[in-house]
Amino acid sequence: MKKNILITFLILFYVPILWAQKIEIKPYLQDAEPTSIKIMWQTDFGEESIVHWGLSKNKLKNKTKGTSFDINFSEKRVHEVAITGLSRFTTYFYKVQTGKAVSEVYQFKTPPFAGSSKKINLVAMSDMQNDWQHPTKFQEVVEEGILPYFKKNFEGDLSDNLAMVVIPGDLVDRGTTFNQWEDHFFKQSEKLFSNVPVYPVPGNHERNSDYFFKYFSLPKNGSPEYAEHWWFKDYANTRIIGLDSNDGYRDIKQQLVWLKELLAKTAKNDSIDFVFAQLHHPHKSELWIPGEEDFSGEVVKLLEAFSKESNKPSLHFFGHTHGYSRGQSKEHKHLWVNVASAGGAIDNWGEFEGRDYDEFTVTQDEYGFVLATIDPDKENPSFTLKRISRGNNIKFRNNELRDSITVFKKTIQPNTPVLANFSKEAKPTYKVVLKANSFKSDKKKAFHAASNWQVSTTEDFAKPVYDSWKQHENWYYRENRQKDDDLTDEVLDRKLNNNTTYYVRVRYRDQFLNWSNWSIIKTFKTIK
């Protein structure tokens, strides 16, 4: 009897050694540089961490060893291998090995150095946390959205055309639940992240979990004591900045101090033309006001100041609200872009408290992702954003282009508008009509995208009594509230003072975020 018990014990104790390891989370790419990259994966047990790699799919001549570590106090191991000595902007093939477990062969492409003349693409998406009603929606966004979109619209392999994926938070529903990372995030995205590096920042659903920081090897160039909570990554002429807008970190003053110092250095860096920041929470949200955070507003102010000082356009990607929004700052070349939802339940119109903000041109309660194409053209670098929609539960959309904007680094102002002369008769105190000429610009394909009308009782416009900023479109609650408005006239919708002289001016903006100069000031007087 004792002999049988001993044999049973030995079998149970040594059985992991006799079994072959299993790759539970397929390889995914991290922290790519022109001459290095990190590759990570998870196995059910086993410490061996090897990557076989080379320039040919059939000849993986090189072998690099790395490390492994415990992930949840079990036999499971996460493996990390850093490959160095690579050539810039070069395609490599690789497979990973832990004991007898060997992966398929995948490929990646190293980034170019700054100053490269090659166009690059990145994808931004967020809030793919599991929705129990649609548990594989994230997999659909990846496998029926991103992958076929690139196959249809670009020649060559995915890694040749997509530089990186950025995710501003909420990768899983509950970050402290271990199995969600494998089942809800990695397995549903394995066909993407085995070939393209991914750079997330934590959302509130991550709950500051150790799993987030164990599963991702993000740049460690932020504040050392808050490693991987904020960081930056350069790809060609674009600087990607990751921030932590969550409770417990948005109140740490050091994060904003770090960001301000980094932006000051970036302004002087001639190799960087654009800054893309990502953080989870919105400063303003048309679909869900309760999700707004003041911290994000402080980030927006710093980015606006950076763009004003450096003449380098910027944007911030965010999520938290489950729907797409795209807006722009009034005085700066800065975009506000909500890149949700890639899986989380949609925040439908009317479901929560919302507001029609002046900054936002488009808001859509839909699934999808954002494609950013960066053109480092030496004459005038630019980037173009495209919203690719998967629709919603009411109306399905199969990778439909739903919004697009291009921003150039160099400013080419539209022609200064000309105000129509007012008649000499005194005006009524209500519903005075303002009028200017049609939009004109020397910029090719520029059109009239916004107007800013101001009325003041003083010629310096220090305190305008009327300040109207309208876009050529304003999609709110599935309706374009700017339909049929050509932006060349304005009706004052408030009561004016009697027997008062008013000063009027207007400026026009094109779709590239370039403002004209203010018009020559005209005056009118109200009746006694």
C-alpha cells in the first residue's frame, strides 16, 4: 500500500517534467527600436526562453536566450527575450521555444531612424474589455476589421505596413482576474500582436493590476519611481507619449512636471514633427459626461502650449467613453480623438448624460479603430487620421470610412475674409445679421471648415460680448447640426444694448486646422 502511495506521489510530482510545455499566449512584440525588439509569450510551465530568428523564414540562424518569471503564483511562466544588433527598417522572422513547445514562424519589422522618408501607419483603439453579450467582439475587430483592412488596402505583409498599435486603456474588464488577460485580450488579438508591437496604457478596468505591468514591457524612460506608468516612444518623426490618468496617479504632480519637461525638449528636437499622446480618460465627452477628468484637461493645456510654441501639431488619443469622437482645439493644431470601442459595450446615444461641445465635429456610438498615416515629406510633413467603423448593434458597418482629417506641420493660411459693410441705419437690438465673403485659400484642396465670429463693445476685443465658433459639420445624436450652413454669415442670437457701437470681426479655418488672419473690423450701432 505504501509503495503504491509513493509511486502515485512520484507521478504527480514529476508529471510536469514528463509533459511537453504548452504555449498558452502566443508571442507578442514589445518595445521596438531600430536595432532591437522584445518578444514575450506565456507557457503553462518551463523556464527556458529562446527565440530563433533571422532574415529568412526558412533559415532562422540566430538564437537568443532570455528570462522567464512567475505570473500568478503557479507553474505558468511569462517569457521575455530582448533581441539586439538588428538593422533598422528591416524585416525579420522568428519563432519562440520553451522546452519542446515551439511556436509558428512570425515576422516583424524594425522601425526606421528619425528623418526617414517612408510613410508609416499606426492603429489606435481602446476599451476592448469583454462584453458578456458580445464576448468575441474584440476578436472581430482584429480579424474582420484590422487584418482584412490592411490586406485589402496595402501591398505586402502586415508588419511591412503597420508600425505599431496603441491602446489607451481598458484591455480587460477586471485587471485583477488572471484568466481574462489570456482569454479576453491575448487570444483574441494573437494574429495581430505576433507581428506588430503593441503599446498600451492602463485604464480604470486594469485596476492598477500587477498583471498589466508583468504582461507588458513598456519603455522605462518616464519617472523611475513610476516605471511604465508614463513613458515615450519615438517612431521616425513622431513621438508617442503614454500617460496614466487613473485614480492614484493623476494626482501625482510629478507626472505633469515630467510631461512639461519632455514637451520642452521635444519642441527643440528637430527630428520630431508630431506628438501623439495617449491616456484613458477624456477631458470632455459628448456621449458620457460623468467619465470626464480634470487631469486630462491639464494634459490638453500642455499639449496645446507645446504646439503653439513649437509649431508642431499634436493630438491625444483617449477612451473610457465607448464610442468614437474627433474634435480640435480652437486656437491650436491639436486634435482630440476617442478611439473606442474595440469590444466594450457601446455607450449609445441617450443612454447617459451628454453634451454638444464646440470642440467636437464628429461623435459616433460605434465599434471600430483609428488608422493614423504619418507622411514625413520633407517639404511639409503631415498625418492623416481615418476612423474605420464596424458599426453597432443597430447598424453593422464592414470597415466603413466614417471620418477623416489631415493635419500638416507647415501652416498655409486661408485668405483673410472680408466683412460686408453695414448700412448706416441703426440696427435692432436682436437678430443682427453678420455677413462675409466666400472662403478662399492658396492651399490645394482646402475648404471652409470653421468660422469664428466675434462682437465686442471695444476695438481690442478683450471681452467679446459674442464669440461663435462653428464647424462645417457637427454630428451629434446621429444628426448633422451644421447641415446647409456655409459659415459665411451669422445671426446674433442675443439681445444687444441700445444706442451702442459694436465692433465685428471674423476669421476662417480650413480642414487642416489653419486659421486665417482676422478680418478688418467693421462697426454698427444699435437703435436708441
